[in-house]
Amino acid sequence: MNKRGLISLVMVVISIVMFLLMRGPDVNVYAGIIIFSLLSIIGIIFAILSKHWVPMTIGLILNGGVLIFTFLLLLATGISES
């Protein structure tokens, strides 16, 4: 596994740690959405740049899952405000 593939997987780990740290009723949800989406997009870019199949596939699947979770969080926040 090369350096870019490892960075892509580290972005997923950072997203999971941020999710576990950002708990409670007083959390700024929009800041979490921005953080999760940026980490996921950066992870997807590094997964594509890794040029090896295994880290690229794992990085795209995991970072794509984080991006889908972020979209669902944005959707739920928009529904709850309307």
C-alpha cells in the first residue's frame, strides 16, 4: 500500500473519530456536515491518486460511505427545520 492509499484510509478513521467526539445536544450539526464532507472528498481524491487497486477500492467504498452518511445527515437536518 502506498502513501496516498494510506492517507485515504486515515481520512476514514479521522471521520469516525470526529463522529464519536461530536456527540450531544449542543453540537453544531452544520460544522459536522462540512467536516465530514471535506474529509470524505479529500479521502476519495487520495484513493483515486493511489493508482493501486486495493487501496483505491477500499478508500472509495469507505469514503463514499462517509459521504452518503453526510448527505443523509444534511437531508435529516433540512427536513427537521422545515
